[in-house]
Amino acid sequence: MQQLAESRKYIRTIIEQAPVGIAMLKGSERIIEIANPAILTIWGREESEVIGYPHENARPELKGQPVNTWLREVYQNGKPKINTEFTVKLRHNGGLREAIVNSIYQPIFNERGNISGVLVILEEITEQVLARRKNENDQQMLALAIDAGELATFYYQPATNLFSGNSLLKTWFGLSCDENIDLSVALAAILPEDRDHVT
């Protein structure tokens, strides 16, 4: 019994220190048994607001969102539910905020093979996704500006000798849009008196 108690304490310590949000929901009501600091931060909740309460009651901000339906399905069918870059509204400063998360809802089985609860693993990636989307948008805007200005562009990386050019540059070198252009082709097309300087 002492070893079992120590093992449980050790597991709880690991969960508490995990860099991602972890919660353990117990039984068909999905009572929140454990919620580590990382998941409480994402949820916008204090431990006293959620521990010992059914997940659905403890987090009313999820009403009308699919999270509780997913948790119910995982508990009923025993199949994990994995979401990538899922947008969810979370509690924040008395209101709601939109967040982007990766989530895993994993069924927990007891020693008899019956489902006893659901393990929730949550990682908020809002800042990373927004930064990536901004970068993608900037790249699209740059591409539009290049096309509109009818500019030929190329990219060269000396470390790998990677050379690539846009469609207009390829037409200048007599290539079709789907053909690859490498540095040797580009340099060979330059007049000999200018080639050394460009190289």
C-alpha cells in the first residue's frame, strides 16, 4: 500500500511539472480529479474552481463548442480524439478569448479493461500559429507585389548551392515554368565578359 501511495504521488508530481496542460477526468460524469498548473492557465481557472466538479459544469464557457461532446464520445467508445490547431473560446479576465490548441483526449482503462476516465493533454499554440499565418500572409503579399511589378527574382543559398527563380526569371532563361533552374544554367546564360563578375 505504501509503494502504491508513493507511486501515485510520483505520477502526480510528474503531471504537476509537465510543460503541457494535463487533466484527469474520472467516471462517466468526467469529474476533474487532477488539473496541472499548465492546463489551469490555459483554462483561465483556479484549482479550487474545477477539482471535484464535472468538467461540463466546471467549464460552462465550452457550451456550444464541441469539446464536451468529444470527451463524452471518448469515454463511451474508448477511442482517443486528437485535434491539431483547434480553435476554442476560453475563459479570460471575466470574458472569453479565442485560443488555438493541440489536444489529445485519451481514454483511461482500469485493471479490468473498463474505461474509468479520460486523460486530457492540451498545448496552447496561439502565438506560434498566428506568427506563422502572418509570415504566410506576408509571403503571399510579397508574391503578389512581385507579380504585379513584373519582377524577376531568384534565391541563392551559398552553403547548399541551392538556386531557384520565379516564373519570369525562367522565361528569361528560355525555360518553362515547371523546369528547374540551377546555378550553372543561370551562369552559362550570362555573357562571358560579365560572367566572372556575377559569379
